[in-house]
Amino acid sequence: MDIGLVGLGKMGGNMRERLRAGGHTVVGFDHNPDVSDVASLAEMVEKLPSPTVVWVMVPAGDPTRQTVAELGGLLAAGDVIVDGGNSRWTDDIANAALLRPKAIGYVDCGVSGGVWGRENGYALMYGGDPADIAKVQPAFDTLKPEGDFGAVHAGKVGAGHFSKMVHNGIEYAVMQAYAEGWELLETAELTDNVTEVFRSWREGTVIRSWLLDLMVAALDDDPGLSKIAGYAEDSGEGRWTVEAGIENAVATPAITAALYARFVSRQEDSPTMKAVAAMRNQFGGHAVKTVAAAGGDANPDDS
């Protein structure tokens, strides 16, 4: 098939190459002229046959909304826009409503696979009308991993990104569990080789996973993780998952705790922990550590 691809960064650029390797004609546009096939969205659309399919891979929020709106002015009835970024599902509903009067189809697609997707394929969760999905299906079939799994028509518009959001929320919790287990093994001083313990879990255990494989790879590269700061960003999808849980009265304690742990990681001297230490001192007389005065030392290992 012929397809336009907007946004040729790490994900979009690799997706272009996988699609081309699968025999598809891809016309890519990016604001970086060094990687772009055309100079503008308008030129990209001109080079594509009708019905036109354009896949958008730009940052969520205003960049995606603006790109969809601009494409809405360039495309015609029967064409389809696919948002493969990390948009919030509510944006999908708004984008579809914007395009509906022009009879332009809209498909939202959650994409997972990261830098490994070009070689191994991307897990795809897409939402939209079946007729619109059918126009994009050849691309889905090429981008997905080999085998029976890895792609799903999750439901109506918004279902794809909602499913990917929940996927990422689960990812938060799983990563947090691995990280806490690693810290406990390192701290307890009973285990001689923590990396090899993690490696042994990769076969025959119920917690084996690709994330575990990646954790072992990270430990091989940097034993003790001494080169990495204890700071973790969040892309927004963990927050949206927690918000969706609240809206639907579904408890998500593990995902919520993992999200909050990332917030704590950004504080060199956590005000929350200061308050906890102060309260422990008040109710139990527990000693508190003090900040060192100029030229002096803080009080030593009281607990």
C-alpha cells in the first residue's frame, strides 16, 4: 500500500523502514529536512493515491492536534488519518469529531516496541470504524510482530490509546516491582551476585519477561547502576491510567504507587520524608538526621 508518515524520529523513522522492507511505499514528512522525503504536508498528500492514508507519529497534545487539523484541510472524503503517538483517548474522540463532517476517517493506534520494533515488530492496539481499519490493515500486518498475536482492533475510536494507556500503567507497576526487588537484594548483603540472580529468573520462573531481560542487560552494562541517576520521568500515561481508575471506580494501587515513586525520585531531599521523620520523632522520640552545618557534620546513623 501507499502511506504517508508524519514524524520520523526514533519510532517513526524505524516504522518507515519496516514498512518499506515489507513492500509498502512510504512518503515521510518531518520538520528535519535531513530525514524528510518531502518539504511539506501538502506535498506529501499530493504524492499519495486516493483513498489516502496518513499515519501521524508526533508528540502527543498540541503537536498531534495541530497536525490532524492541518491534514483535515488537505485530505478528502474517504481518506484516513492514523494517530500512532501517545495521545490521550479523549483527544482521539475530539479529533474524530473534527474530521467527521468532512467524512475523513480517524484511527487511533497505541504502539509499543520502542527501538526494537523495527526488527521485532510493534505491538499495535487500534480503535476506529472497521471500514477505516480495513484501509490501514496492510500496514498493521507489516508493523506487527510475526505470529498470531501482537495486534488487536480494540474497539471504537479511543479504544486503541486507552488500551495502550493501561498497558503502560501495568508497565509502571512491573518495573517498580523489579526495581524494588533489585534494591532489596543489593541492600541485604546476603546475595553475592544480584545480577546473576536476576539472570536466572529469565527461564522457568513466573516473573520472566522482556522487561526482566532489559533489566539484566542494564546490569550487564553498568553493575550496580552507578552511572544512572535515581530519577525517573513519566510520559503521562501512568497519570491518565490512575485518573481513569478514579473515574471508573476501579482501584489501581500498584500502578498508583509506582507513579508516585517516580515523583519521589525527583526530589534530592524529599519534603515528604522530612515530615515523616518529624512525626516519628514527635510520637516515638525517634532521632532525626539533620542537615550538616557549614564546616560540620550531620548527626550520624540514627534511625
